[in-house]
Amino acid sequence: MSDLGETLRDSAVINLAAAVTMVVDDSGFALDLTAQALLGFGIRTRYACRSAAEAIEILQDNPVDLLVVDCEMPDMDGYELVRWLRRSGLDPNTFVPVIMTAPHLRRSRVTEARDCGASFVITKPFSATTLLERIVWVARDSRPFLEVGDYFGPDRRFREMKPPGEERRASVIRKAQFEAARNETGARETQA
């Protein structure tokens, strides 16, 4: 029964047209690109903010359903904004799915995004398809929120539902090379 329920849930259509969405990016160009990508699949950006301070003002008085925030902004960066949001006690905004964006992601920055309470992080430039995959994933994300030490946010461990793009490109290439080598060895043994 649970397999059937999970299959139905995974195949269910998600209507995001009514989602109250906020995009936060200090770059007007990136802000517009993200808003246009969202609009391409029916999500209107209700709040477009050029700073974390502007976002905080809005978040204090208005519930949102999705937050897309740039990691690197002057004054207060995206990591600080998400930490503030998770600790704000503003229900329901404390629990809003957060997708962080960044032009370059070192492993330490991915860890920082995870540890500040973000739901997911993607690199710029991203395709509209990638953004949509991540939005659908966070919409279906059922991880509970945890408070451990100074961390408050979604459970950082992935138990059942693996995030999209989990396999790194290098891993995919190594796996393909291994399979090719194994097939070549098998072909040589068959010929002998």
C-alpha cells in the first residue's frame, strides 16, 4: 500500500501558480533572470528584493511559500538571511522551502548552505529546467525540521528521497568508464 501511495504522490501534478514566491538577489540582472525562469513555468515572483534587509521587512509581515536567495550579497549575505529566517519564529515563514543560488560553490559553501537551514543550493547560471526540478523536489520534501545546537532547519540527512542531481558529473563519468572497460574486457574474453 505504501508503494502505491508513494507512486501516486510522486506522479501528482504540483500547481505552483498560486505560490507566493520571493527572490532575493543584489544583482538586478540575476533577479530578473530568476523571476523570468519562474514565470516560464507559471510561478509569479510576488516579492523581488535587492537586499536581505528588504527581504526581512517583507518576511516579517507577509507569508511566503518559496524563497530563492543568492548566497553572496553585500551587508547581510544569503546564509545570514536564512539563519535569521529559521530562528525568527515567524510562522509559517520559518519553515518555508529555501533554494540558495551561487555563482561558485566550493564544498565549504555547500556545507554552509546546508548548515544555515537551506533546503537546496544550485549554481549559477542554472537552467530553468534545473530550477524547476529543485522547486518540485523541495515541494515534495518531507524532511522534518530539527533544532540541534544552534541549527534549526530541515533534517540535513537524506533518508529516502534523494535530491535531484545527487550524482556528481565526475561520478557519472567514472561509472561510464568502468562500464565501458568492463564491456570491453567481456568482449575480448568472448572473442578468445
